Amino acid sequence: MTKAHPDPIHVVGGGLAGAEAAWQIAGMGVPVILHEMRPEVATFAHKTEALAELVCSNSFRSDDDEQNAVGLLHWEMRAAGGLIMSTADRHSLPAGSALAIDREPFSAEVTATLAAHPLVTIERGEIAGLPPAEWSSVIIATGPLTSPALADAIRQLTDESALAFFDAIAPIIHFESINLSKAWFQSRYDKGETEADRTAYLNCPMDRAEYEAFIDALLAAETTEFKDWERDTPYFEGCLPIEVMAERGRETLRHGPMKPVGLTNPHAPERKPYAVVQLRRDNALGTLYNIVGFQTKMKYGAQTDVFRLIPGLETAAFARLGGIHRNTFLNSPRLLDGQMRLRADPRLRFAGQVTGVEGYVESAAMGLLAGRLAAAERLGREVAPPPETTATGALLRHITGGADAKTFQPMNVNFGLFPPLDDVRGGRRGRRDRYKGYTDRAKADFGAWLAPAPVAAE
Ligand SMILES: Cc1cc2nc3c(=O)[nH]c(=O)nc-3n(C[C@H](O)[C@H](O)[C@H](O)COP(=O)(O)OP(=O)(O)OC[C@H]3O[C@@H](n4cnc5c(N)ncnc54)[C@H](O)[C@@H]3O)c2cc1C
């Protein structure tokens, strides 16, 4: 006896990632059961029972697919027939080059479209533990506010340190914007087995006057408040915001993340720095560096002003700014394979913000990809993920191996995640050509990746 359809894939979480994953799976002719806990169980941020609710801003950011990495991600999702993008386009609001969305009709239409699809079943209710063993293919897309019962079960399956509940995000800087006539490569006390280990950090020196000015700016900077529910979550002593450290004493940072020991400045070997800011390589490509120990609650505008006071970072371009937020996410570089499956239990895939991407669009993109990979596997036609020259592939590569597992923090899509282009001028002046080069290459490669994909069937 042959079955009309393969067994269903279960998607847990009907947010941006889960809704897109369900759409892609059904589009490939595989039945899908989408489990959403709202309205039975609420989160502090969602206000409705609609699928794909936008919990905060109504912006999908830049829609420029030639000069902007998130705009390129829009392009790729449209090319892949994404439900989130096509619905967003129908409910867009005027916002210059950004894509802003009329949130209620958007979510209502995503919900109605999925509910009307003959291969989609929507079940309301919390999955309050690991999915039952008889669900042979599952995508977990429960987002930054994954319910505690499911989060606990995932933590037991992985280990204590594999699931974070806060981002303590240090700012990340594009390497090309760092002034190497002031900064230098060196690990403290030249520690390390290999030359790469011994030069794993970039160091920015400060003299006393520069340090005092930096502390003054830090103490004067405007900060964002912790929300009540954030205050109650224990996390603090291990990752204090730098401005809180500075409030505890003007010398605290100099004895903490900014200690000047074990380092010699080759640009001025005779002068001992009073303090040193260290940056650590943030991706395998070496295009991004994070400022070590610099998690902060400073407002974004204040951060750029304060961090550009650091010698060597005067013209820093930020891939992301620092922050501290409630956010449940996996240590994906350690836990997930290149097909987004949990190494410890490969019937479970993860998608969306819980994988350590950041943002509505990135979350939906990872849902799109997980849905396609799961459906292809179910149909016995396993496909390779898109190449890392595409925005979708670059994000996937970052979360499943490109990022350093030890310092992994959620990431927006940005051109720093893309393999460099050989034949395009570097530096600020070459930027427009370089970004155009990235997006042209990505579109060609994404088109080629889509070409052999299974044709939609209903
Ligand atoms: C407070 C807050 C504000 C944010 N603001 C922005 C912003 O302005 N712009 C931006 O780009 N990004 C923002 N983000 C980050 C992120 O883009 C969004 O959280 C985005 O919604 C993530 O998509 P997702 O599909 O991964 O998760 P979600 O959209 O949160 O979807 C997850 C779904 O899973 C459900 N769920 C959870 N646990 C279970 C369970 N055990 N069983 C069944 N269902 C479950 C939830 O109810 C939810 O519907 C914000 C995040 C937070 C927490």
C-alpha cells in the first residue's frame, strides 16, 4: 500500500520562523503540523494569538538588495517563494528604503493562509517537554521566549552551558575599519601553541588621559533600563555591563577587561599603556572582531560615541552594538550540524532566533531554510544548504560553525559574514563596489541553489 503523502513534519512555535518553515514544507508536498502555545500559554511580549506576530518594531529594516545584507536576505526569501516576505510586501507601509509593515493585517493574513493550506494543520497548545519519540522529524522554532518547560528539556538533552537565557552582547566591529597603525595583534603573554593563537587578539592602548576621558564618557552615557522581568533573572556578576563596572570605581575596568598586563605595544615599545582594550576575532573569516568583556546597556547612539574614543577605533564601523537582553538561544556552533539538526538527536531541527540569529528577517530566513531541508530529507532528496556566499548561507554558516562557540552571541546578517571578494578594492572607498559585488554574487549563487529544488506541489 502506498501512502498519498509522507508522514507529517512537526513544527513547534508559530512565530516568524515556524510559520515560514510550515509554508515551505507544505509547498514541497509534505504535510505539516504547526504547534503554537498561544493563546493557551502567553509570553510577556506577544499580545495576540496570531501566527508571525511582530513583538516590537514593525520594521524589516532595509529593503535595498544591492547595498544592504538584510535587503539581500529579503531578495533571497522572495526568490524562494517565502510566505513572510510575500505577505509583508502586501502590507508594506511607506518607510523610505526600509520595509515597514502594517502588523495586524500582516499576521492575520499569514495565519489565514496557513490555516487554509490543505497540508497544514494548526494545533494550539504548549509542547511542554521534548517532542514525543514518534515525531520523527521536528523543527523547534520557539524563539527567544521559548517556554520554560521546553527550554529545560532542551538543556537536559544538551548541557547546562549550551542554552543561554541572556545575550550579554559585546559590540562587534568590522576589521577593515580598525586603525592598525594604533592597534596591534598579540595575545596576553604571547600565550598559545601556534602563531595564530599568539596573535589572536587586537589590542588598543590608552594612556592615562585617554582612560580618564573614556571613563568620564562611560559614566555620562545614557543607558536603557532593565525591564522588571529582566531584573529578576539571575545573571549578573558574570557579565556586568561596563558602565556598571565603572560606577563601582574608576579603576575597576583597568583591573578587569581593560588590564594592561602581558602586552607590549610594537608602535611604542618603550611606553607602557595605562589600559588596553582587547578585541577578539569573532568569525572564521577574520572579518569581524568583538570587544572583549564590553557588554553594555548604553543606548546605541552613546555606544558609538564612547567606543570611538578608543585609540584605533576612531572610525570603527559596527556590525552590531552591545546589549543585554532576555533571549533564549542555543550554542548552535557546538550543537547543530550543517543541516540545522541537533547532533544529540538529529530528528530535531532548530530554526529562528533560538538558533542564535537575531531579528525578524533572519529568524524567518532560518525558518525557510529549516523547512526546506526537513522536507527534502522527508522526501529522500537531501539537499546541500545554500553556499556561504548567499545571505541565507552566510547566516547558516555563522551559526553552525563560522562563529566561535566559546563567545557565541546572536547575530544579525551583515556583509562581515560573507567570504571576501578577491578582485574588489578594500577600505571605505571601495565599499559600494564591494557590497554590489557581494549581492550580485549572492543572487547568482542563490538562484543556482534554488534551481534544482523540488517543485511546489499541493
Ligand atoms: C521583547 C523582544 C523584542 C524584539 N524586538 C525586535 C524588533 O523590534 N525587531 C527585530 O527584528 N527583532 C526583534 N526581536 C528579536 C526577534 O526577531 C523576534 O523575537 C522574532 O519574533 C523571532 O522569531 P522566532 O520565530 O524565532 O520567534 P517568535 O516569533 O517569538 O515565535 C516563537 C513562537 O513559539 C511559541 N512557543 C514558545 N514556546 C513554545 C512551546 N513550548 N510550545 C509551543 N509554542 C511555543 C511562541 O508563543 C511564539 O509564537 C525581539 C525579541 C524580543 C524578545
